[in-house]
Amino acid sequence: MQERQHRSFDALYADYGDQLYRLCYRLCGNAADAEDLTQEVFIEALRDLPGFQGRAKVQTWLYRVAVHRLQRLRRRDRVETISLAQVAEDPEVCADQTAAELERLTLEGAFASLSEPLPEAFVLVKAEGLKYHEAAEVLGAPVGTVKSRVHEAMVRLRGLLEEPPCPPVMERGAPHRWERVLHEV
């Protein structure tokens, strides 16, 4: 029995290890956390493998385990953050930022600022190429909800990447630096 389980796990890892790591990396944003999450997903999958009934594709099942595991970790490790909207309202929050940091908000930073249900849906559909109904199965949400989350993520990312994260600190009579930057684009 244990030998058969070991072979099943090896085959599972060989077939889905790279895909699962890629998903975890996109959701976590760094290699170390992605490796940890991938390992935890496979440990959980090994434990639950005998109960897998085959109603969903194996990839969908593993992705669902990964998303649920990440959500549990985020709830446990929740850290107080400041939203970009708060930063934009209070220029003093940005006063310490260097000019180079104000020039551009990276995709990674914009993606990290998305609230929890949005990144998972976006990554599953736009990065991993799942169809909306497959992503809905992974997330345990209706297809319409997944479509809405993906759309909202795209709108927010577009807005974050087009607008500066906070207003520049200007001296009286100085030309508005952002006007020049936006006109150059």
C-alpha cells in the first residue's frame, strides 16, 4: 500500500510539480514562499490522495488546494497595510519616497496591492490559462463571480499602473512634474 502511494505521489509530482510551483510563485510573488507553498500543497495532496474521487481534473484539485492553503496562511499572517488610496490622500506618507520610487509603480507592486479574492482569479484565468468555469471550480465560486473578479483585477491594475501612487511634492511656481511625465507617455 505504501509503495503504491509513493509511486502515485511521484507521478503526481512529475506531472504537476512545475505547474503548481508556477501558480504558487505568481500568487506569492517570491521563490521562497512559492517553494514552501508548493511543498505544503503536495503534503496535503498526499494526505488527501486516497479521498480524491476524480470528479475534477487533478490539476484543478491541486490548484484548489493551493489557493485554499494560501488563503489560510494569509488569514493567519495578516499584516496591517496602508492602501494606495490612503497614500494618495496623504502626501506626507510619500514625502520620504525618492523621485525614482515615485516614477513608476511596478506590476509586482500593483499586483500585491490587490485585495484577496482578486489575485487568485486573475492568476488562474490570465496567467495559468484556465477557463472561467475551471477557475470557478478551483475557487469554489460561481463563474460570474470569477469573471467579475478578473475584470475588477484588470481595471484596478490598469488604474494603478497608469496613475502615480501619490501626488508629487511641489514647490510654488514649479512645473507639475507628473504632467510632463504623462505627456511624454
